[in-house]
Amino acid sequence: MALFAESYAEARRAFRAAMKRLGGRLGSASLPGVGAQGEALSVDWAVVGPAGASGTLLSISGVHGAEGHAGSAAQRAFAAMFDPRELGEDCNLVMIHALNPWGVSHGHRTDADNVDLSRNFCDFDAPLRSNPHYARVHDTICPDRWDDGLSSRVGALFQSMTEELGAAAALTAFTGGQHSHPNGIGFGGVRPSPSHAAFARIVESELSACRRMAYLEWHTGFGDYGRPLVVALDAPRTAPRNRMARWWADQGLQGEDEAFDSGETPDWSGLLLPGLRRLAPHIEIAGAPIEIGTVSNFEAFEAVMIDRWLRLGLELGSADLRSALRARLRAAYDPADPAWRAQVVEIGRSMHVAALRGLRAWQREARAEA
């Protein structure tokens, strides 16, 4: 699809041009490091509509860098058909593009310091949460050498830990996030990352007047191929969960109970949405991270391992092996399949539209109650 860019620089130019066409006010925060083509890196954002609106549709792409091209396409698909007059006088649109620009540019999930941004939005003024069982899996899932038996060993370890601890605890050990192994998987860092700091500045400068928010955070890799999956972080039957469910009831969502083989989910730490709630407690938020599926659950986790090994493995193997693993990494996060990309574009349009419709209704309810 034409909305998919093949480089960070191209995606950034396309995003900024799309926001200018909407009359958006652009912002940018430079980040350390350089891109794969030697380019400077920045987190970009745009505000469309009144700056002091009490209702905001917030859309974020590129939290995991390798997933950023799909998120960028989803954002620009909505922008291409959006009329800013639909915001009314009390809503605005805030789009944050490529929160992890180093990862988008280099095609990696983590940032330049191996920090997984989706595990970095914890409260660093408090003691960091431990992942007590991560040390048991680290050596297996973070090998120096990639070999043909690795997948079988990882599967066997996960199975044995599931039998011992239960599915939720095993999933948390593998994917919940950790702060003890900087060269490991799911490393949440020991301080706010540069992207975390940039996001905090955006919240302070652009969201101080917001009181109600529709939230979309774009990811790929998890769930059925080409289907959207909402990773609901609010408890069932709470007001934010019920509101979100109404908004996206007709979006063809895959249920989390379908996506997780065990029906249980990990106890993730440092996720962006809870971090936003801590940074901006004055905002009521409905919404969630949205995954667009690509590969099986195990293959998605293997992609995390591949991503880490290609950067940090000590025995890099043959050029053919590295090329094959890079192809698997690409297939897990940014498939070149035109049909999948067309689904991303349609999902991006439809879920943004539904969220804005829901936000407008929420604003009307709030005015009626005032």
C-alpha cells in the first residue's frame, strides 16, 4: 500500500506533510543517536483542532520501533480521510509519530540502549518492580549463539514453567518486563528513556487542558493475521472498559481470550497507558494498545529473541542465517504482503473514526451532566 513507507525518513516526511494538510500545529523533540541512513532522529507530533480542548483523540505509533511503519500508515490512513471540522469546538486530535525513532529507522523493537519502551513507563521515583522468575529464563531466551534446537528448548522451558507456576506467571517471566538484565529481553531500563522524557514533555505541553481522552497505541505482531486485537488494560465492567467496548463493538476485534492460548495474560510492567495515567491524573482515558496480528504467539516471541540476538548475540553466525532471521523479524512486525497492509490501512481508518465518534458522544454526555 502507498501509505506504507520503507524508511524512517520517508515515514517522518509523510507524517508531517499529512498533518500540515490538516492545518495541524507540528512539534518535534530531537533524540540522541543517528538513524540507519545517518539521519537525525526525533519524536514528532501534531495537534489538530483547538489547543485547549477538553477532549483529545490521542494516537501513538512506533513505541516498538520495528512496528512503527504499520502504526504510521494507520495514522496517515485516518488523516487522509479526516475533516478537522468533525472535531467540533471541544475536541482535538494529537498524533505522536515514531516514539522510538531509532528503532523505526534501524528496524528493531527496542531503542538504541536495548530499552523496551513498552516496559519503560514505570515510576522511577519508586523501587523498580522485580520479575522474580526472569533470571531463570534469561540464558535460554538470550543466547550468544543461534542454533536449530533453540526453539525447542524455549518451548520446553515455557511448558515446564507453566506446569510449575501457572500460565500467567510463566508468561510474566518471559514477557512481563525486567530491570535486572540490560542485555536481556523486555529490559525496562533503570531511568526514563529519551523517548519517555519526550513523551512527558508532550503531555505537559499539549494535554494540560484535556479532561477526557480516546487513546490508540499502535502495535503489530500479536493475534490472528490481519485482525485487530485490543489489549484491554482496564478491568472488566469498569467505566473505561465499558466505554471502549461500546466504541469498538463493530470493529471485528479478536478477543484476548482467543489470542492467549491459556486464556491468561502476563502481568506487564511499565506500559505506556498506565504511565500516561500517572503523568496526567486529571484525564479520564478510554482506549488501549491495539495489536494487528501477523504470526503465531510463539513466532511473535521468537521475533523478540531474534531482534535481541541480531544486536547483542556474541556469535553472529553466517550471513545466510542473519539474512533468514531478519526476514522472520520483518514478517513478524511489518509484512510486505499487500493484503495485510490493506487491512492495516482499513483498521487505522475505522478504529480512529469509531474512537472519535465515541469521544464526541462522551463530551456531549459531560456537557449534559454539567
